[in-house]
Amino acid sequence: MGATETVRDIVLPILSTHEVDLYDMDVQGPLVRVVVDRSGGVDLEVLSSVTRAVSRALDAADPIGHRYTLEVTSPGLERQLRTPEQFARAVGETVKVKTKPDAEGERRVEGVLSVADGEGITVGERTIAYHEIERARTVFEWGTEKKRERRS
């Protein structure tokens, strides 16, 4: 088991007790980034509490084996989308997708994400397989009623 999986196993029970979900996690070199979310979003109090708890647990278990910086954060208003689960959570939102060079059609697609299943996504009229996606993110739309209602 690699460092990322070990850290994930340590972090998941802690997040559950703080009633937040693991949105994403990355362990690269000296940086351990834990991205958390929950319905209605997370505030600084929650992030601080989760940071302290995760830091204590990682210090006790020492899964990294070298010095590292822990960053516990929220996904933010414009979130990167990398996994099928992240895409599924973003259905109904506006997204920007850049496809890989060998994918058929335009490389840049923007529109409402209407479908995210086990095979890929549909944005507007275009269906894109996950393996064709180079990068994707949600787009925050300033001043729209839809965003205000959802975030409240």
C-alpha cells in the first residue's frame, strides 16, 4: 500500500466524525492536500477542526516518513473534476472541459453537465469518455439565482 492509500485510510474515519466528505486527496512530495466538502459547504471552523484532528492522527501514525506540509481545504467555487464521483456531484452545473489532443471534436467544451455515468459525461450535446478528458472544472456563475439558491 502506497502513502496515498495509507493516508486515506487514516483520514476517512476522522472526516466521518466531523461530518464532511473527502472530495479529493493528493500526496506528492512534501505536500499532503486533503480536500473536504459537505452539503452547504464548509466554513473556517470546520476546516480548522478537521486540520487539527488529521494533523494529530498523521503525526501519531507517521505514514509519510519525511517532513511534509498538511493542507486541508474546501474544493472552492470552481472545482477541478477528476473522478466519476466528482463529475456526478457536479451534474446540473456549468463546466469547462479540455479534451486530450487525440479526442474527436473540439478540444474545449463548456456547458451544463447533464450526465455523468460510469463511462463518461455529457456536456450540452457532446458525450465525452473519461479517458478523453485532459482536465475539467466547474464554472462559478456570478449573480445567478441557481447558484444562490443552491449555496444557501
